[in-house]
Amino acid sequence: MRISGFSNPAVRVFDVSDSAFVTELKPLVTTEGGGYTAYVEVRQASALSPHALLAIAGGQSQAADSVKANTPSSWWSQTTGANYVMVTSAALKSALEPLAQLRRGQGMTVAVVDVEDIYDEFSFGKHSPEAIRSFLQRANKYWQRQPHFVLLAGDASYDPKNYLGQGLNDLVPTRLVDTALNETASDDWLTDFNGDGIGDLAVGRLPVRTAAEAGAFVNKIISYENASPDPSRAALLVADTHFEAPSKTVQNLMPAGLPVQTVNRADTDDATAHNLVVTSINQGPRVANYFGHGSNGIWSGAGLLSSDDTGALTNTNRLSVFTMMTCFNGYFQDPYNDSLSEALLKSRGGAVAVWASTTLTEPAGQNVIAAEFYRLLFGLQPITLGDAARAAKNVTNDADVRRTWTLFGDPAMRLR
């Protein structure tokens, strides 16, 4: 084969006929007509078996963006196991180590797993949520000490290949599922081994992108757990217009002696209701619940609470657990914007954990899981947030509610 028209003699030729077996051919380069021509022998090529060649002049090939050493892992053959599994990226590991140490100090066996190792061993290196599911399913089946808590320590994105130019932020992938009204994220899918829409393990996510964000979130969790119990802390119950009944149901589940502040939009003007909500959060309620309409970064069309409010929250030493019975407040997979859940977690005050949905669902399913969550949380038997969130989904048959309510925070954490 004669290939001409090159401006320099550093010619490389590749046989790319089979993408799985690309081979480099050694050309003979000669000077012809003021330029350079490459002659290569293409064995076994014929009219019935054509070959495709790629010829590149010197300096035209692109360098790799980066090259990283891979340390081989052995999670596939692991049998000892751990009851607390943290799936994260190599860049976030050191920032998450204080949380791992906290759990070890509480008697848990902790496995910190690099998500790249999961890809290497469970999907032939392919970046995919299926690899995480396969790893966790194998751990659940074969480990002597089975995983109970799974912390997905890293953000996810519906644009894993960064076509939108917002960055490679799909650090620990979620699964995108089709709900009745849209495609959205389901972390529960990663451990839903029996297909009932509920994770078989207690799952939580830290939706962080950088080591600084991870470190700040970990400090929030550790500070929260090390704080002394404060019986003066109240519960905040917020209801949009026509959502007062389910809010009252939750109020009736609060333990005797727990102060409760209610903010019902229908009882006042919108500006006053907004100010009451922000003021109440700054006082540091133990729990804050919302029933009503909402979207990615807001409670109700009146803006009873929005992402814009979170930067000024001052309950730094009295962090709250938020439950959001509304639509889209947990839409964390958006590459452009933080959801209200993420904004509350990333603020200096605000939340230490949030339970919210990544999609649109009907109120009926939302109402019953909220009531069950609080019944479990304030029950006679102590329960972790991850276990309460998982168990609460059993009381609804709404598949979309089951699959999309996501715990943002550590599933092993308990309400204080």
C-alpha cells in the first residue's frame, strides 16, 4: 500500500480493521515530489478481505490527558467482609478517613473501596453503576461479615462523559431509572437485589465533588455525633397550603416533651411564613419536615425555603435532620445545579442529613413513608437513619416513591 502527501518523514501507520486488535505497521518512508510517501505491507488483505489503515504524520497524534498507575485489587476474592462499606474515589479517600475511624471506634468493620477497583474487577474497567451493584451483590452473598451500611461517598451526574462541559463529576455513579413522569436517579437500585424497589442494604450518599467538600461534610457528621444531647431542641413541621393534615399526623408521632413548631403557609402571608421557616432552622431543630409542592431548589411556589437561603443559615452547632415530602428536592444528579438537599448539606449550618426524592411523585405515597419514618425514628428501639429510611418504604406500594427517596448523609448515623 502506497500512502503519500506527508510533510515530514515521521510517519506511523496502524491497521485498525479490528478495533480489538489494532496493530502498528512498519512503513518504508521515501522522498517523492517534495514530500514523503510511506509504503506498508498489509498481509492477508484482498478484495474479499479489505483492511482499514490509519496513517498519522509526526506531531499529529494527541497525547493522553493523564496516565495513572493502577494498584491491583482483590475485592472479587474477598470473603472476610465488613458491615460498613464506603465506596468512593481515590481523591476523596483521605478526607473520608476520619469518618471511617469514627465508625471503627464504634465497633464497626469498615471497608473503604476505590470505585475504580470496582470497575476493574466487575465491569472490565467500564465506568458504570452496574459494576457497583455487582460488587455489593457479591459482597452480600459471599462475605462472612455481610455489609449492612453502604455509603456512596461522591457525587453522581446524568452526564458521566461530560458532554455538557460541567466537569467529570460522576464520581460514584447512581442508576438512572424510568419513573412514571421522567428519568431519574435511584441509589436504592444499587442494592435492590430482589427487585421490589427497596434497597436490601441501608444506603446513604455524600454528594460531594472535592476533598474540601468531603472534609467539611465529614466534620459536620463527627461534630453532630460528638455533641451532647439537648432536650430543648424542637421539631419544625412546615406545610404548604392543603397539606396540613399529613403534617398533623407527623406531629402526633412526636414524643411527649419534644417542642414542636408548625409553620402552615395557609395561616399567614408568604413572606412571614418564609421568615418563620428560616428563623426556626437557625434555632437548630432536631428534625425539620416539609409537606407540599416543590422543585429542585425550593419549597412551594412561594419559596418557603430555597437554596438561596442556605448560605446564611447559622445553626452550625445545632444541625438538623431534614425530611422533604415533596418533588425534586433530592435531584442531586443535575450537573448544573445543586438541589436543595445538597445546598443544605454544603452550608455551614443547615442539615447533617436529608431524606428527599429525585423525581415527581404523588402525595399519598409520600405521606405514609413520612409517618412511618418518624414512628420508627422516635420508637422504643433505637434505629439508624439508614434503617429507618429503608424500612419506611415498606408501607407504600408506590414504586416511584420506593425507588427515588434518597438518604443524603451517613446511613449509620442516629438522631441526636
